[in-house]
Amino acid sequence: MSTLEDWLATVADELHVDPVDTALVLDLAREVAHGVARPAAPLTAYLLGVAVGRGADPRQAAATVTALARSWAEDEVELGGGG
């Protein structure tokens, strides 16, 4: 196992939660970091976790947020923003 996998398995065990879909969360974080802002990535991942904890399907919730981040980035470009 890698350090990341070891860490996540340990944290999941300590918090008594199911292991995380690493690729799903990292892909979401990348989209948000690039499309919105870097600090938004971990905060958005946290919100995804809250939503999943409340019963949302992880893949559907991540797809929704990813689409939102991509749309956000497109809107910023169209408006001349982007940082």
C-alpha cells in the first residue's frame, strides 16, 4: 500500500466510516481547484462528504459538483474573470 492508501485506511478505521473512493475525490478536487479556486477543493470535498453522510450517492454527487465547477470555470472565462 502507498502512504496515501495507508493514511486513508487508518483514518477511515478511526472514524468508523467506509473507505474513500480516492480517485473520485481527487478527480473532484482537481476539477474544483482548476475551475474555481485551489482553496475551494478541500472545502468542496468536505461538502461532498457531508452530502454522502446524509445519504447522497457519492458518484452522482461528485458528478453534480464536477459539472458545476466546469460551468463555473466557463462562466468566469465568458465574463472575463478567472482570478
